[in-house]
Amino acid sequence: MRSPSILSTTPQAPSPARTRGPARAGAAIFDACQIGVVLRAVMFVEAVVAAVTLFQASAPSEWLMLLATVTGGALPATLLWLLSACWLKKLLGRLPHAGQYAAGALLGAVAALYGCGLLRLTGVVGSAPWIASALAGAMFAALVMAALVLRARGQTPAAMTARLEELQSRIRPHFLFNTLNSAIALVREEPAKAEAMLEDLSELFRHALADEGESVTLADEIALAQRYLAIEQVRFAERLRIRWDIDPAANGARLPPLLLQPLVENAVKHGVEPSPQGAKLRIRTERRGSMVVIEVTNSLPPLLWADEPLPRGHGIALANVRDRLNLLHDVQAQFSAGIDRNAYRVRIAIPAEA
């Protein structure tokens, strides 16, 4: 046997590095290092500045001038707080939760004083409102931190819901029965191939039931997809034609666990199963600068253009994949799916570095 350990159904204990949850000891309760966080914080501050300056302006031109003036201090202060919170992320993670809130609010006050000082030095304002600026900065920092904490906590139920949907998608009775029937048929004639099929099936179930943590590498996902397609290759034989274009430089990118396999499963279900001639599958990865591109493409069955086309899926798996990518990579993740030149293509772009 290739690996006796994979026949065990006991989930492996997660490594300490994969333990997740914003509430654990030694972890920051908020993360200001993501591009999406920076964009949202800047937009939030600018929206508040725009609303507040409306009370002081009597004409649109006066409001625009006042908005530009206040922005000259608010925007640098906001960026300074975000950079400081990101740079001190590990240090803040060592503090208790109350200490992290206090430190974040203090950083907000210091950043606001910096922005107020800029306006004072440039002569934009005559008398600088130091106390008001410090209090406003601490308040804005507290609001942003609270929003980040709520978002981090909101990932847990969403991830659990996605996890349940994945397990339902992964452990389908018809797939299990077909695999076991194929293995039984091979036991006498080709016992080695039957054993390999059962090992691949065991590995799929082990990954589906184990707690993999928040993310895994692209290399792990590719290895799991290869095992799944090895099982389907025995079932469909020459009807399933697979092409792998794997870029080793992209293997270190981080993905939510069990993300690639449902895309491959969809390609088999909607491309190979309905067609007597089978279908071509192509799985491609490529690193492009700071991004990694992942594509899963399957040729479409001819019946799709018949008078009565085959039933289409509901897109639940695709929506699941999109949501989980957004949870892990926020605005840095890109996802698209659709028909392209008589083939169905799913394209994912994620950061190359975690």
C-alpha cells in the first residue's frame, strides 16, 4: 500500500500554526494590514468628513474648499494609524483584548494630532484644536477596530456554513457508490488498481473530515484534486481527458481548504458525465508577479446546444467558492466563471504571498 495511514478515518490534530480564531491568546483582535481594510477605513473617514463639513459650509464651493482642507489632515492621519497598527500587529497581539483596544485608540489620538499638526504647520488653520483632534482620532480608531473585530468574528459562522456545504458536496452517495462499485469490479482482475482507488477515496474523506485550519497551500489543493480525478479516471476511462499545466512558483499561494476540488468535481459532473464522448479538463496555475492565477476549464457536451439542453446547476458551489475567497483575501481575490469558446472556465486570482 502507498500509505497505510490514510486509511484511518480519525482526523489528524491540527497543527498549532493552523489554529484559528481571533479570540485566542497571543493574537491580534483586528488586522489592519489588508488592502480592503485600508480602502474601507479611508472611505469611512472621508464620508464622515464630507458630512461634518456640510454643517460649516453655506455654498457648494465653500464646502468643497473646506472638504479639501480637512482632508489634508484627516487622510494622512488615517493612513498613519493604519500603517502603525499594521506594523505593530505582532506587538499588539501580545496584549489582552482591553489593552489592544486602548493601544489602538491611543494610536488614533496620536495620528489625529499628527494630522492637526500638518494643518497648523502649513498655515491652513490658525489655532489648532488639539484636544478635539485627539478625541476624534481615538473615537474613529475605536469604531474602525470594532468593525474589524465584528468582521473577524463574522468569518466563523460563514466558514462553518461553507464547511457544511462542502461536506455535503464532497461526500455524495452516488459518488461513493460508484467508486466502491468500480473498486469491487477491479478487485479480482486488477487488485492493485482497486487498492489505489480505495486509498484515493480514503484520502478524500480524510481531508473532508479533518480540520485543516483557515488556509492551505495551492500545492495541497492540487494534490487532493489529483486524487479525486484519479478515481474518476478509472470510472470514465478515455472519456475523461485531463491536462495539468502547473507552475511550481505558484504552489505556495494560500487557499481556503477544499476549494479546488469542488471546481474539478463540477467540471466532471457537467462536462464529462452528460457526454458519451466525454470531455477535456484543464487545470492550470501560473504566477504573475505578486498574483497567482488558477483556471479550471472543461469542454461542454454537445447536448448543451440541443433543442432541450441539459439541466444547469444552481451555482451554489461557485458562490461558495467566491464567498470563501473573499473571506480569506478580501478585495485582493478575483473570481470569474462562464462559457468561453465552447468551454466552461473558472478563473481565480489570489495573492502569491500570504
